Amino acid sequence: MGKFGVVVTIDGPAASGKSSVSREIARKHGWKWVSTGAFYRGLAYVALKKNIDLEDTKALVALCNSDEWSIELTQEKTEVLFQGVDVTEQINHEDVGSFASRISHHQEVRKSLLVAQRNCALGQKGLVAEGRDCGTVVFPDAPIKVYLTANSENRALRRALEQGSDLLEVQSAQKIRDQQDTTRKAAPLQVPENALVVDTTELDLYGVVAAVDKHIQQKLATI
Ligand code: DC
């Protein structure tokens, strides 16, 4: 199987359930999983901490390669460490998601994060990679691709409940984020070719995992 094992990509808009589903699928198969969004969130968080202008591509690219922050994959989460301190909880707030979306339109920034994202699959027997462009750009040759979606009210409600935030505020932030992520020139969110599309609006986590895993089992049988 070469230096990359099986790669499953799971793309979709904010709060469509990508992380929970990826974690469960990875656990089930004994694979690793990575949230590529954590790279953008981590970078945005560190840029804000260091007072870097979110439109300053050059400074952001330099920060991508800085050893002040790093990413660690664990079974539970994609951890972001800033100056050795775990800031994963901080980066998961909706406002950091909005800043992450803002910096993610810089092509040079995306290019700088790409190698580290791809390297997550190195030496693994399996990797579930979730984000916006995992099936289209990060792992275009992945044999198994999934696209999760859900209606916007449902997605906002999930995130608001998860974070104890105001529903209307989350809804309006996600609307802007969806618009930015789907219309940017560089690697916009889109359904990858041959992806299984799952609408998670009416499903619980168990239902989504079952649908995704059925697809994975069918694909694995053909590899
Ligand atoms: O999946 P998430 O909410 O953690 O992602 C945060 C932001 O990062 C998202 O709004 C856009 C950006 N992102 C991206 O551009 N490409 C990815 N593969 C993942 C995230």
C-alpha cells in the first residue's frame, strides 16, 4: 500500500459533524484522524496572539513555518500547541473559526500548510482527514471520499449547544463563514467527485457513522 495507507476524506461545511464522525470512524478501524481546520484555526489564533495582520500573506506564511506552534494528532482531537501550551480548547471557539476562514483564502497560506497536512498520512495504516478541501486538494487520490452536509439552522444549533453560545450569533457567523469558504478562489468547499454525500440533518451520530462506514466497507472491498 506504499507509504500512505488508506485515506478517507470527509469534507463539509461548519458544524456538519465532520470531527465527531471522523473520530468514530478512526476509532472503529484503528486509524488516525486529523482535522485540517485545526491548522487554519491554529494559525489564526497564533497570528492574533502575535498581532499579525490577517491580510499580511508574507507574515502568515512565515508563521506557518514557525516552530512556535505545532499540531499533534491524538485519538480524541487534533491538538494545537502554542509555545508548548495546549490551546485546542481556545481555537475551537466560533470566533477563531471565523478568523480561520478569513485567512484560508490566501493561496500561499494554503500551500504552506499542505505538506504538513499530507504528512499526517505518512506511515499510517489509515487516516481519516476532515476539512473543506481534503478530497479535492489535500488527498485528491484518496480512494474513499465523503461529503457531509446539514441544513444551516441545524448546524448552528449544534454548535451553539456545544459551546453554550447565542444561537443567532452562531448562525450569522456560520453564514458568513459558509459564504467565504464556498466562494473563495483557492480550494473552495465543494463536493469531491465520487464522494458519498450524507445529509446529517435528520440523523444522529450513530446513523451518520453507520452510513459512512457502510460506504467505507464497500470501497475497502474493492481496493
Ligand atoms: O472545519 P473548521 O470549522 O475547523 O474550519 C475552520 C476554517 O478553516 C473554515 O471555515 C475554513 C478553513 N478550512 C479550510 O479552508 N480548509 C480546510 N481543509 C479546513 C478548514
